[in-house]
Amino acid sequence: MAVQKASTTPVTVTDLGNVTVASGTTVIVDPVIAKIAGIAAREVPGVFALGGGAARVVGAIRDAIGSTDLSQGVKVEVGETQVAADVTIVVEYPLPLQQVADQVRAAVAAAITDLVGMQVAEINVTVTDVHIPGDDDTEPTETRVV
């Protein structure tokens, strides 16, 4: 769904002393808002990754081919003047989950308000996992057979 937000302030262009006033609409599509929310959530200390298990698997494949989906783990619903977002995160262990979720909520709300210019109805944060340092798939595995 594309959001059409009427400009509340006319644009003034000055060219060699001539002033031209223009008005119009700004269209911000949903994936742009989701991307802004995803970037804001990733910047919060303690957020290891965004998305649930399946989304992270697809994200790992994208990363391997050099493409990143910055809106991974974020769903937005956009109305006339308000945005609601659902953000799914993985938190670094042993950080307080509720505190990290609150910081994600605040960061996403601020980014949507500041960059998109729309009101935030709600930001729902779901913690699907905790990342334990040293518990990565990148560790060498021992072979059982010589």
C-alpha cells in the first residue's frame, strides 16, 4: 500500500530573485518505511539480528550473495497518518530482553516520526531468540571419523 501524504508546507524555490511556490503530494511506499524501521532496530546495542529462524536463513543466503534485506524481520501497516510496526529480534545474551525491546521500540518510533513524518500507532517487538557468544555455526566442528 502506498502512502500519500499531502505536503503541509509549500515548497519555495528562489531563482535569480523570482519566487515560485509549488505544492503536491509525497508518496512513501511501505517497504521504505520497513527499511527505515529495520535500520533503526539494527542500530540498538544488544540486537544481534532481525527476524525469526526462517527469515534469518533467507537473510544468510542474501548476505552470501552480497545482498542485504534491511527490512528483514519488520512488518509495517500504514494508514492515512499513522504507522504500526511489528519487529522481530534476536538479543545478545546476557542483556535484559525487556530493556533491549524497549530501546528497539523507541528507536523505531523515533526513526519513523523523524524520517517519515508520520505518527506511530504502535511498535510491537517480539524476541525470538538469544544469541550466545561462541555458539555460532562458524566454529570448526570435530570429525568423528579419522
